[in-house]
Amino acid sequence: MEKEIGRETDTKEIGRTRSGLRYGWTTGSCAAAAAKAAALMLFSGEEFRQVRLMTPKGIELYLDVEDVTRLPDRVECAVRKYSGDDPDVTDGLLIYAKVEKGDEESSGLRVILDGGIGVGRVTKPGLEQQIGQAAINKVPRRMITEEVERICRACGYCGEMKVTISIPDGEETAKKTFNPRLGIVGGLSVLGTSGIVEPMSEKALTDTIYLEMKMLRESGYSCCYAVPGNYGMDFLTDQLGINPDLAVKCSNYVGDTIDDAKLLGMKGLLLIGHVGKFIKLAAGVMNTHSRTADCRMEVFASHAAMAGADAAVVKEIMACLNTTEAVKILKDRGLLQDIMKTVMERITFYLRQRAGGELETGAVVFSGEEGILGQTENAERLLGLIERQRKDKK
């Protein structure tokens, strides 16, 4: 069993991407390492401050063990989450595992895994775990179970082992994640498919968009709303008076959201967003993040020129710092309505081009000052279809 113990080493630097960004380790790796360390201490009677863990990705980790509590019948300890250069609200959290013997007369070795304080519970269908279960995904479940089973076999133990994963700060931290929208209540999810955090937060976001829409589809909905963020969500609820439970937050990934809707067999998607982001759709830009493209003033200026604006107005628009200024100029010149008509025509064109024939797409574009600036011709019909689904479910 000695070889299962870690060696004293720097635990933080485990590798970097080609661009030099540091890898981290997942909450799943933390939970598995903590469970392994607790099992080691329970059977050996000794205290360990570092443990070795082989991740599914094939990267070996030597993780520090913290806050050890040793009692004759159980051991609890923690491993600290490290996210590397990936922006993650769970970075630095302590992930605890409590390991205790269950029925020693059990017919065979069996690990009973559950979540404690700060680990969320699943309340909606469509996730990896069933409703009511702790939000510990399948790869971390397997990692935890295999590590504890390995220690048990090495020590000749063939009964039940109870493992409880907890995250004391998990409930509060979960409020900053997508968990409440996914129907995971009471805490965080224990995640990770490779055991390693790769600094690619964009993939995490697009995966979450897909998962949100998948849950709606599996709940029997074939049409839904998509909003970039809080502005869109607030407009949906406060201005349109619509319950946001059929809305997916798409962030900047409009194109990916349309692709997901097609892949999941959705029939209708109504995008509702602030002009600051959605004006870019009129230029065919399907990732609206400013680092990808910023054509806001160019779109306004070109459509203003088509509406008859002279060179002075076009130059004034091009000098604007934000869409609020541009909208005010166009409104003052009496051009806003005509411009938004042609803008929405181009948005319609590009949405249809991305969606193809099997998915109907529409859009509503608004500003905080003016309310709805424009909408596609089918927007009202799509809204009616989405809300009719809700009524049919009652």
C-alpha cells in the first residue's frame, strides 16, 4: 500500500497548453483523491498529507491532503480545487470526502457513494444522474469508486464502504454557476471527464448551452427562446411578461446554439437580444463576442446609407462608441425605423442560412431606452408557438 501514497512534490505545475496556459484538476479528481486518502488512513491508521492519483487523461497528480479528521470508524479529509488558468468559480474550494465502513457482513465489496453539504441534487430530467441523486457525474463516480475499491482490496476488506462527498462553500458558489438553471439545487456538481481542467472555458459554455436545450427537448418542448444573458432574460420577463423557463442562455454563441437546436431536433428558436450584440447578426457574425468581431457601427452606417443618410451622418455613426449613441442619432434623424427594417431582413437571411430548412429561427432586437427596435416577420408566430407548448403541458 506504500506505493499508493504520494511523494512530496509541487502539486500545482502539472502541464501547460501550447499557448502556455496552465492545466488544473477537476472537482472529480479532488473528490477521488480525497476519498482515496481517507480510505488509506482509515485502514492504515496513519496520516498522509499527499496522495497520488492517475487521471483518465493519463496525467498523474500528486495532491495535497488537507483538514484531516481521523476517528476509529471513519476518516474525513479534503483536497483543494485548482483551476490553472481556466476562469472558474470553484478554484480554491476544498472538496471533502468522508469514508466509513458500512455492513462488514455484506455479500461482497460495495461502495455506496452520496453527496453531502454543498453538493447539488438533481431535480430535472436530462442530466447524467437521476432525479434525487447527488450531482456527481459518471466519470467522477467511477474514479471515486475505483480508488476506494482498490484500497479495500489491498487491505483485504470485502464489506460495504460509505463515501460522502461534500463542499462546505458549494451552495453559495453554485449561485454563480448554471446549476440553478439546470435544476441542480443545494450546491455544486462534481464534474470532469478527463480529471484535468483544460483552460478552454468556451467549450464549457457551449456544452452547457447544449445541455440546457437537451433538457427542454427531453421534457417535450420542440420550440424555445434563446437569450445572450441577463439583459435578454430581464427583457423577456420584465418587458414581454414571459416566464423564462423555456429560455436558454446562449451567451455569445448564437451559431452554436442554432447548431445545437438542429442537432436536437428542435423545430423553432426565437432569439431575443440587446442591439449591442444582435446588430452583428445582420453582418452574418454568429459569435457576438467583441474579440471575435465588432461590426456594430459598420452595420448601422451601411444601412443608414441605404436609407438615404448623407456622408456626415454616416461619419457621425462611425464615430459612436456604443449602440446607444448610434440609435439616438438615427432616431433623431428619423432613420431608425427604416434602418431596423433592413437590418432585420439581413438577420433573417443569415439565421435561415445557418439553420437550414429543418429549424425555424426568428429574432427580436431591443435596447434599454427604446424597447423593441425590430423583429423578424415570424417572431410573433414563434412566440405564440412557444407559449402554446407551455399551455398544452398544463
